[in-house]
Amino acid sequence: MTVDLPVLHCGHCERLKLAVHATALGLVALCGAYNAAAWLSRREGHLAVNTILYTALTIWEQRHVAHHLEEMRRCTTSDPPSIEPVSNPTTLAA
């Protein structure tokens, strides 16, 4: 089954996608900061691994946020497609 949702295409629903990735960025950055602080306090191996993983996820999400910001800038600065008026609409119906 193929689903063609507009949200899946580049240039569509960019504000929504930006909001989702910005939220994820905030969450993974917070988790990374917590795990780094916990590792500095307790020196448990899994906390170091978590810190590394959350740091990688933070970088990943930051790139997504930057991509969606750039896509929004591109959409607002590009000229809208020109629409030429139809001089005689009855000839199109024939």
C-alpha cells in the first residue's frame, strides 16, 4: 500500500516538521546534559555511553532543524509561480 501524504514531501508542512525536530532537539540535549552530569558524578559506564549517544542525536537533530529552517527560507524567498491569465476560457473546454 502506497500513501502519498503531503507532509512527507520537501517544502510541505515545514513549520510542523521544524517544530517536531526542535522539540526532539531540546529533549535529546536535555537528556545528554543529564547523563553527562550523572556520569561525572557516578562514573558508571552506561552513563558515558548514553552521553555519547545523546550527543550524536543532538547533532543529528540540529542538522534536521537547520535543514527545515533553510527550506522555509528557500520557500519564502523564491518567487511564486507565475500564472498567466486565460484570455478565452471557453476554448479550453472544447
